[in-house]
Amino acid sequence: MNTDTIKGKLNEAKGAVKKGIGKATDDPALELEGRADQAKGKAQQVKGHLKDAVRDATR
């Protein structure tokens, strides 16, 4: 596991919290920001998994 994967998981969790708070407080902007953070986190995780796959394939 590399730093991209870890950062991605953290961003995804942060986004889930923001989205939940946005829903609870009826704040669509915060909910949208949370969704964006979740998407960013998922993309970072994919990048991390690809890096791991390339590293493993070149061993």
C-alpha cells in the first residue's frame, strides 16, 4: 500500500463525513463538497492500486 492509497481512503472518509453533515443540516453545498471529496479519494485509491500493480509486475 502506498501513500496515494492511504490519502485516497482519508479523502473518501472526509467526504463521507461532509456529505452526512450536509444532509443533516440541509446544506446542499457541503453535501456536494463531500461527494467531490469522495470522488477524489476514490480516484487517488485507483492511482495507488495502479502504482502497486506496476511495481509488482516489474519485480
